[in-house]
Amino acid sequence: MPVHGARRWSSAASAFAASVDLRGWVKNQGGFVWSGLHVVHSGSSHGMGLVATQDLPQGSTIITLPRRVPMPMPDPENAAVLAPSEGVICEIANRVPEELWAMRLGLKLLYERAQKGSYWWPYISMLPHSFTLPIFFSGVDIESIDYAPVTHQVKKRCRFLLQFSAELAKLESLPEEVHPFAGQSVDSGALGWAMAAVSSRAFRIHGVTNKLCSAMMLPLIDMCNHSFQPNAHIEEDLSRDAQDVSFLKVVTKRNLEKGSAITLNYGPLSNDLLLLDYGFVIPDNPHDRIELRYDGSLMENARMIAGLSRTGSPPFSSPASWQVDRLKQLGLADSGESQKVTLGGPEEVDGRLLAALRILHAESQEPLERRELVSLQAWGVESMVSSDNEERVLRTLCGLAAIVFNQFKTTIEEDEAKLSDKSLAETSRIAVQFRLTKKRLVVRVLESLKKRLMDLRAVRAEFQ
């Protein structure tokens, strides 16, 4: 159930985008904008980007924002000084789950969008009128993602937006002076637009302790695109309280050459979060992972695919009591959220998964008594139960990677062929790109595991 109608509520903002000089507005509010900074259109629905039109040395300030320019969520602790309609916003925001924090600030964005003469109108008018986040995908494109953890989240967010819009419809009985959106109705499309604008552009401010207020929209700064090797970073100055002092600034991390796009690191995000919150994915993302649910039967299937026998030993789906005790310590013996494990990322294999397989492949508990759980979760000779145990673990992990790969409905070659079609719609392209990155991630993990297995066998052969 994708969300529709986002363009309709935000179209007025895009109509004025070309006429607004956001750089000039920031400077008029007491901020600083480097004269060599140019705003350019990114060529996609992600909106604008920032480019250097001159060379600039490392350590130079590009943008400075005073405290009054960032758009925060109203602080409920200051309810006495809030307008009645803002108080309603705070009350509504409290009903939003913490995991959907972007919707909380999105309510503030919709509030300001509805106000005549809003202080942030020059900024709001520059926001993209549409986004390529999965909540706006068609049902076909959502299914094309072909990765259950993300499709589950997309559907969950869409259901929330539909239900929340029905709840907000009850506000129609409020007088216009108290109505948070100046009497306008807010449908799921408008809510989706606001949540997308916030999730793809807001920053969490470390010095703000109130959870409702920690995320802020940072005009102009939020036009910087993402990179895991950024050429700039944000510095915070929380040492003073005056409204007119420097609050946040963007500083170069290295020398900038003319024509360079200004980039920031949004954080060590997986492609799951990049797709859900930003609407794009990064090939060969070093922080990307495959999420799966730990299950003894799944591990048993992986063991069988690896061609490993278990003569005289219990199957992984029915471990011995001493194995269950260790699995409980890892949080993998009972059902629940704690049973999520991953493949990929800098560590290649989730430490708890690695430890669990070492425990399951142990022929007795004696060798495990010499190993702490922390040690069992790490790579290295000192963390191994035995070389034979480690080989079985690596082969089982290879079997598990094969199972994960074969769950995708299409092949890498089919995805590459589909992406070569220039007529493919943008949202369809993003869905295919996403599932392709997951498949390539599994291949990289599998190749790494095979190399570890070869290295282990080479060491064993050397000592035989």
C-alpha cells in the first residue's frame, strides 16, 4: 500500500523555488556563506547540491548557521511560550513511535508550511516537491526490492502514514487559530512528503538532550550530498546560549578544488537505511549487511548444503543442553528481536552468529570452557575452538551465504540487463539497484569466507 499524493500538498513550495536565494537568506539571518559556494541542481529528485566554484584550503569555513536558522521540533518543556497550535504539534508528535522520529519533525515542517509568513518559508520553498523513497514506490516496485527486512519496513511505514492521517483528520473540529495546519487537511501523501523531507535532510544534534528536539533541519547545509570519504564536516558550538552566535558550521576536511561537490558523511549507514530514509543506495557500501533471523533449522540446512555430517551428534535445530546454555548467553536461544544476525559489514559475519556456529560444531563442552563468549565472537587463531571446528564453521557459513543468495528471485546478470534499459522508471531502477547490491554483498562475503577456509587449510597442511 504505497503512499500517494505527496506532490499535491507540496507543489506550492516548488513553484517559488527558482525565485528564492537561500544563500542570501542565511546571510541575512546572521549566517556566513562562502562566496565560492554555488547551489546546483543534482539532476534528480534529490534536489539541490553544493559545489565549490573556487579552490579552498583545508580547515576553511564554508557555511555558518546562527541558532535561529535550524528548524527544530518545538520543545514541550517550553509549552508556556508556545503558540496553542504549536502545543498541539507537540502533543501529536508524542504519539509517533521513536523509530519514526522523522515524522515528529515532519509535523513541525508541515506546521511551518501551512503558516503565512513562516520564518522558514525561504527554506521550505526550496525543498524538493517529490522524493524517491520506497514509501512512494508502486506496489510492483516495492516487491521488486526482493529483500524482506526492507519491504517489511516499507509496508509498516505506509500503514502508519495511512492510520496517522486518519487520526489527524479528527483535528478538523479545532478552531482555525488552534489548528496546527491552519485548517488544512493532511492526508497520507502530505505526511509522507514531510517524513521524506526530514529523513533525507535532517541531522541529529548531539548537544540536544530532548529526544523530540534532537533532530533539526539545517538550511543550506542539508544540500551537501553524502560520501563515506567526505571533504567537509559539521562542527557544533554549544558553549554559548545567545541567539545570534555561531551554532553550526561546515568546515573543509581537505583542500577543495574548483568544481568539487561539497560532501558530508551521513554516518555508517547500510543500504537498507540509505534506501528507506534517503532514496538511494551505494554500490560496495562497506557498512552494508544482509539481515537474517537466527534459526537452528536454517543453520542445519546450511550445514547440509556444506556437505557436513553430524553422525552421533544432535542436529542444530535440537542442540544439547550445554549448547543451549551458551546460546542463551548470546541471546539466540529464544524468539524475538535479539535473534537478528547479519552477514557483511566490516566484520563480515555477525559475532554472535560466528560464536553460535563454533558452539554448535563443538563435539563436547570441554573445549568451550576455555573460551569466553567475547573471544568466540571474534576472528583469529586464539578465538578458534580447534582448526577442525573452524573449518566446519567456515563451510557452514558458506552454505548459509548460498542459501541467502538463492532466495533472490533474479540473478545478477538479469538485474544488470534490466538496469541497461534506459526506459526503466527511476523508482524501478532504484529497487533493482538495491537488490543487486545485496547479491553482490553476499558474493563478496562468500569469497572472503572461501579465502579464510583456504588459508586455514594451508596452515594445517604446513604443520602436518
